[in-house]
Amino acid sequence: MRILGIDPGLQTTGFGVVDVAGHALQYVASGTISTTHLARGDLPARLKVLFDGITQVRERYKPDSAAVEIVFVNANPQSTLLLGQARGACVTALVSCDLPVGEYTAVQMKQAIAGHGKAAKAQVQEMVKRLLNLPGLPGEDAADALGLAITHAHAGQSMARLADATSTARRTSAMYRAGRTY
């Protein structure tokens, strides 16, 4: 199974690709998609760069599933809204070809990779390096993306089985007849 991890960001979005065979992990690729060459105020162009970049990564590496970091509210509401739009562009690029997407918080990823949810960026980088037998430290954004892919490799199957065993399916009592939901 090949998993693509995405660490969304409006200026720099990290991606990481890992192959999983049982419990064995193998590094495939990682990197970043940057929008810093565009004007800060040109949000549509920046979102297009992210969408196109994720689409190219998806087409090149042909993952079986993806994992994306869930964005929470930061101290600055405007930054949170912009980051949410960047995340939306990334998720849309992934689901546009029916790729299953798992979502994890930064705390969940750090807990899975470093053993505690308040791990520093350097700790995540070092653990990703060790888990994937990399010759050097990956960049911060790429390390987070690889960490998300590793988290999905370890937790994704268990969470899917748990969801199948429990009543987490969407309820239809609040749906319109024509299929619209609210």
C-alpha cells in the first residue's frame, strides 16, 4: 500500500510518500510545494498552485490513500481561515480522483511518531528519519507530511475497522429527500 501524507500550508505545503508492507515502512519521496513566489494577496493563484502541485504528486506517485493534517484555530483567526482554504485545495486535489483521505491532528501525528503530542519539530524530524532509515533529516514540512503518512499506516486500518464495528455511519434522519444535507 502506498500512502501520501500532506501537511497543508498556504506558503509551503509538505508532502511525503511511503510504501507499507505489513509493519514495514519504506520511504518513496518527500518535498514541498511553495507559493512564496506569488504575491501574498493573490489567494486564488496560491490555491491553484497548491491544487496543481498535489495533483502532480498524486499522478506521479499513484498513492492508494492519503492522510492530511486537520487544521485547528490559531491565535489569529485570519491565518486560520487562510490555512483552511489551503487545506481545502489540497483535500479537493486528493478526492477529485476518489482517493480515500484520512485526517489526523498534529497532536495525533506527534503522539504516533514521537510518543507524545507536544513533540517539537526537531523530534518529529529525527523520529521520521529513524523510522524510515533516511540518511539525513527531512525538512520540517516534509517530515510532518511523512509523519502523517506513517500515522495513517499504523492507525488508519485500525480506525477503519473500529468505524465498521461501531455506529459511526452518517445518520439519515436529518437529510432532505433529494440527498442534500445540512
